Amino acid sequence: MTDTYIDFFKDKTVTLLGLGLLGRGVGDAAFLAQHCRHVFVTDIKTAEELRPSLDMLKPYKNIDYCLGRHDTEMFESVDFVIKGAGVRLDNAYIQHAQKRGVPVYMSTALFAHLASIKTIGVTGTRGKTTTTCMIAEILQNAGKKVLLGGNIRGVSTLALLPQAHKFDVAVLELDSWQLQGFDSMGISPNIAVFTNFHPDHMNYYDGDMARYLRDKTAIFRHQKTGDIFVTTEDVRALAAPDADIDTMIAPPLPADVTLKIPGAHNRTNAALAAAAARAYGISDADIRSTLQDFTGVEGRLQFVDAWNDRLFYNDSNATTQEATLAALNAFPAAATVLIFGGADKGLPVDRLIDFIAAHKIRCVLIKGTGSDRVRQALPDMPVVDSMHDAVVRAVALSNPGDNIILSPAFASFGVFKNEYDRSDQFLHEIAALIAEKQACSR
């Protein structure tokens, strides 16, 4: 395996399209600089916008940059291109490379292709991260050496190649864009988990749910004999009604299995994780003990802290009405204060608005184009322009015993740099409340 990946990159000149600020692009660039002869990095963001990422890459002298624009030469005089997950397949520069016979890869798919270990992949509109982390934790507690990658904050999966041979299995969270890379390489994970399917990313898919579903179904499309597809009855009927694949329908979690994370949706996530672990050969006893101790993942209905008899939950990664409705259904309506709002993704919000109105949920909106849509139906809802003001206003609306939940239902663009910045700011505001209370009690 080691020689395989080294030989693949040795003496190559490559272009990385998309550096970004989330850490994965930086890790990809650093790995490529270490193993290739020369690397071109190009991004439509300017050098000033990308300064934190560029500072991390200063040690690598074999990287040249084209920032604030792209240059066609970087897509025709190289051995291959690695496309960032958010770059569309119909991007003019990607098409330019393909017309000239330059291969285009995506980093997580390239890792799966070059690493000689088993893979468990998890996709779905919601629940990917929680299910992925549940599976990884179950396997680790059962004594397996687990490599966690894919759509994980700050982790370049490609950069994990040098150590992959030390692990038993790679557990990968895979969004629809990353699965484009799997599809183009004709590969799928050995165990493929598909949690659910709802409208999302319609701004990327131009409102075409069929295109979105096709990208998702790459999770199982290229599975081989001995591979297993794990999902629910609903997803199987929608995504693979006639597919000739070995399918395991996840049974409901036994009623006597108690979870520390709230919500019926998390019981479904746990059931899928249990089925995937069972497919890998883990015992029911090991599965049960891990799931009952699992405390959740940041940004996914994560319990943050208590303050003045209020409980704070961070569900920042809930960017659709289905995700926010799942969070609201996890708590009594009369004991809930919701912080939501943000940038419109062109998705339906009618059921969320109806639920809020019918149950008289106390809410604070963070400004954005999506919030403007909500205000058309609920004009009296308060709107703020910062996370600080959102938390202050939510606290003012709350009573002792309430749950204050950040569950946006919209994208983070505008007020925040990205979804991680939104989460970080919420956690910072809660920490500030706790610190102030402790200071006052001294």
C-alpha cells in the first residue's frame, strides 16, 4: 500500500482547485506538496481572504498560487486536478481539464482508492456526522483501529494515506459532493450507510432533486460482492428499489436501550450505526454499551451547558426545516426557545413555520435572506444581527427549566464565515454567560 500511494504522486505536477478556510484544503495542499514534484493551488478567494490557510502552507516552496481568479494553464499542463468538494462538476475549468484528457479526482475518493483497508461510508441529508461518529466509537471500543475521515472538520482525508495501513478500517462521512468523486472512480465503501433523504443544497443542484439523489446513491452503486448496504425501508424504496445489492435494513433500536442524546432522529441514527457495526462483525453487547454512553457531536443537538436553570443545545449544523423540526420535536414545545435563521437555500420552510405558529414556540431570528422569508409569515418575530444579541434575546425570552436551542434551518452565509464559525460563536456566548455567573458568585 505504501509504495502504491507514493508511486501515484511521485514526480507529478498537480492542481488543487479550492483551498478554503476549513482546514481540509490546507491538509490536501500540504500532503500534495510533500509527495508531488510541484503543486498549483487556485481559489477564487483572494490571498487576504485566505491568509490563515496560506500562513500554514509557508514551509512548502513547491506550491505556486493563483488566487482571486483561475488560470486555464493550471488545468492543461498538469498530471491531474484535485477538485474541492464545493466546486461544481460543470465548472468551466474542470471541463477544460477533462477536454484535454487531464484526470480530475476528489481527495476523499482518492484516499479510498489508494488505501488498502476496509471502508465504512455514511451519507444522507441529515444524521451523517452523528451516525459516523457512533460507528467509529463502537468499533474503537470493540478493539478495532479506526481511522475517521471524510467530511470531518479540519481533517484532510488524503493526508491520512501514510498511516492508513496501521488501521483496520476507515469510517468516512460522505456528503453528496464527495460521492461525486467516488462515482467518477467507480468505487463505493465496503459498508455503505444511507441515513435519510430530504430536500437540501437545491441552490447547488438547481432545484433538481433527482440529481441530488443520484449523487447520494453513489454510496452503494459500485459495491462489490461481499459489500453491504445499510439503510431504512424508506430510503431503500426511494433510492434502490430494484438494485441487486446485499441490503441490511436497520431494525429499530430496542426500547430498553437508552441514549444520552435526545430526539427520535437520534434513535434512528443509533439504529443505523448498530446495523453497520453488526455488519462489520461487532457484538450486540459492545454496540449497546457504546451507544448508551455516546454523548453526541458538536453542532448536532449537542448539550452545551446549564445556566440559571436553562439548558443550552447547539444544533448549528441543522440547515433544513427537517433538521430543525427534529430538534424541536425532541423537547416540550412549552419549554423551548429557538434561535434560528440565516441564508436562504431555496428549500421549503412551510412546515417549520406552521409548527412554530401552532405550538407558539418562542423564537429569535438571526438576520438573512431565509429569515426574510420567515418574517413574511411571522412578521412579529424578533430579528438580530449577531450571535451575541441572539443569545441575549433568547435568554430574555426564557424561563427557568427551558431549553434554549440553536437550530438555524438555514445556511450560515452572511453573518457568519461558515457553519463552524456559527457554532463557535454560540459556544463562546454560552461560555461567557457561565464565566459571568461564576465571577458574580465569588
